[in-house]
Amino acid sequence: MKTDTPGQFVIAGLGGFQALLLGLCMLLAPGAGAREQVVVFDSTETPPVWSSSLTGGGMGGELLRLLSDEAGVTFSINYLPPARFRNSTSANIVGNPNLLKTERNRAIFPIGVLHLAYVYYTPHHPALQIASLADLSGHTLGVLRGTVENRAQFASFDINVEEADSIESLLRMLQRGRIDLAVMVEVAGKHHIRQTFPEHVQDFAVTRIPGTSLPITMMVDLDSTDGRELARRYRLALEKTVHTPQYDAILRKYHGQDPAHLKADRELLDRLMNLYESTWDE
């Protein structure tokens, strides 16, 4: 290297040597160059349970955050169209395991519960007393497309079934009188009523159907890389968080303040944990 004076050469040389030392120190430092691993879960947009557009990612997103913070896991959610979600082969998935068509050695962790509800439009039906299918005789029932497999059962009670592609469509059908009532997930029905008919929320009646429940779950493929360790961490986190004030706050935010409902949801979650415990790996 040619310089005008020896002094300039010495300064330049020291600068380069210092940079080299700094680089070596960074390379030799514990964890240098390592990036925190992000666990990616497949899901599908089902607001207000899972949604990229809602604060906290919706009810499921908030519950998953609570568990992940306890487990020391950094995660992200990859949202897929419903058909692709049902056929997902991802190692990590959140949603309803009954919707999946793929078979994997999955550890299934119930992190919350949902309920089905009857929804009707009160200007057309001031009050509907529904205790059994027989009470729907002569009525037209709206459902999401593909959710009813046995139409003959409804036909035997003289119930006409109409399908729609979205909850919004079902709500509009109710308002226009095309159907008498609809069946949908309770929290989803309430969410879409607020979004679609903000000035007519009081005109829609939403009645939880006793004995109907759906699990909100996270699933980990035990045969995937680090799958068993990830499952172990989430299992411990689940056991530590489900009876905490933070968990209760999320339940109240989405399910309401009814003490009886909250108590029932907790008991149901405990039963689901016992049910799915056989999928957990020691």
C-alpha cells in the first residue's frame, strides 16, 4: 500500500487491524450470527378467532401469544385459503383438527373453546323457543356450505336447509327473510353482526346451543425437526396458563362476562385437555 507519509500508513493499518479484531470477536462471541428461530403455524382467516386484520390476531391469536410467551417461543401465522388449510401438511397448525384432511403424528393442544348458536332476525321472529330440532319444524335453516352432511335428518323434521358461502351472506338472508334462522359459531356470528349491521345489532338474536362445542387447538407434528421439544414446551405452558387471570381476561373479551358461561368453558377446556392428552408425547 502506497501512502504519502509513514504516519498515514500506520494509522490506516491500525484501523484495519482493529476492524479485523472486532470481526473476530463478533464471530467468537456466544450465539454470534445465530438468529432466533420462528415457529410458523398454518391457519385460515376465521375472524374473530384467527385473523391477520384483528389486534392480537383474534381470540386464537391472543391465546397462542399467551402460551408462546410462557413457552419462550417466537411464532408467526401463515394464513391460507380454507381449501388449502384443510389439506395443509405443515408441521405446525392452529385451528380445528376436525377440519384437517391430512394425517400426521400431531400433538393436539386445546387452548380454547367455541360454541354453536342459533341466530335469527327479531323483526321477522320476535321470539323463537328452540329446545330441539322438532321446534324448527316448518322453518328454513341457513348453514354454511358443506357443514351439513345428513340433510335427511332435517327433512324428517320438515326443516328446509339453505346453504351460503359466508356468515355475512347468512345474515343478509336472515334480514331479507329468505331464511328463518341460521346456525354459526357464536363468537363469529356476533362479530359479523357488528361488522355488517352496526346499526341493527339489537335486531339479531344469538342463542348458544347447549351441548355444542368446537375446540380451538394448536397442533405440532411430533415427527418434525424439534417437534417433540416444541410440544413439551407448549404442554408445560398450557398447564401453567389456563387457570390464570390473563387467560380469563381473553375469555371475557370474546365470550362475554356471563359467569355461568365462563365456568362452563373452563370445565369444557379441562375435559378437552384430558381427551387430547393421549396425543401428547412424554
